[in-house]
Amino acid sequence: MATVRIVYGSETGNTQSIAEEIARLLEEKGHTVKCESAADADPKDLAEGYDMVLLGTSVWGTDTIDLQSDFETFAEDFSVMGLAGVKCAAFASGDTSFQYFCGGVDYIEEHLQEVQAVLAAEGLKLEGDASSNKAEIAEWTERLAKSL
Ligand SMILES: Cc1cc2nc3c(=O)[nH]c(=O)nc-3n(C[C@H](O)[C@H](O)[C@H](O)COP(=O)(O)O)c2cc1C
């Protein structure tokens, strides 16, 4: 069984609920998961001891991508996270009425590529919280679990 680390930035709880649902589903499959807020996570050597790292954040700009504030601080420098060669993926809750729907996913993926992480799946972009996206989350998590 594998170990997975999930770090999320969430202002009103939507991205947090998605992170917790992903964690629950992976645990159900027998994997060991550490799921924590970006406010509590140390970015240094983030991947050490983990087979997969999942990062998620909401964004709050109108015509720019403004990361959720805890995640912005956490993700200041992807190069310290030790993600080269590590399986990673991004997720977020957003609102399709904004120019950059779930722009945090694009931001994270761009930086994952820069530090040569391995993208385990295309990012998960959802509107609302986990309860209104159960099927999409299950499908995405299933895809990730296959690469573990
Ligand atoms: C001022 C403002 C700006 C926002 N900007 C974006 C945006 O650029 N892209 C997006 O997808 N959602 C945007 N949102 C929507 C939130 O990101 C969305 O409600 C999200 O579900 C919040 O997730 P959280 O509870 O995990 O923080 C914005 C919301 C507000 C109020």
C-alpha cells in the first residue's frame, strides 16, 4: 500500500472538503494519507516518505490568479518540496463565472512541471464542495490510485 500527502488551501471549506473526500477514498483503498491545510504544512521536503503528493487551492482574483492566502505562503518556492520524479496532481474548487476557473490548478501544474514532478493525472477542477461532486472525485481518485 502507498503513502499519499495532500495539502490544500481553502478559504470557505470547499477545497478542504474535496481534499478530505480524496483522502477518505484513498484510505478506503488501504493507502495511508496525510491530509492537511497549507496553513499547517511545511513545504520543505514535502514529498519525503510519500509515493504521491496532491496539492489543491482555491483562487480569489477577478482578472488575475490570486491563490488562497495560506497556499500562497506555502507554495512560495516549489523547489524546496523535493518533488522531482514524484507522482503529483492538482485539484481545486472554483466558480465558472470567473475568467480563470480553478486557476490554482493551472498554477500548480505549471510549477510541478518546472520542478520535474510527474503529473499522475490531469487536474481536477470542480464547482462547489465535495458533496455536489462525489462522482467526479471518485473517478479522479480511482485514476490516481491506479498509478500508485
Ligand atoms: C472575489 C472573488 C474572486 C474569485 N475568483 C475566482 C477565480 O478567479 N476563479 C475561480 O474559479 N473562482 C473564483 N472565486 C470563487 C471561489 O474560489 C470559490 O467560491 C471556491 O469554491 C472557494 O473555495 P474554498 O472554500 O476552498 O476557498 C472567487 C470568489 C470571489 C468572492
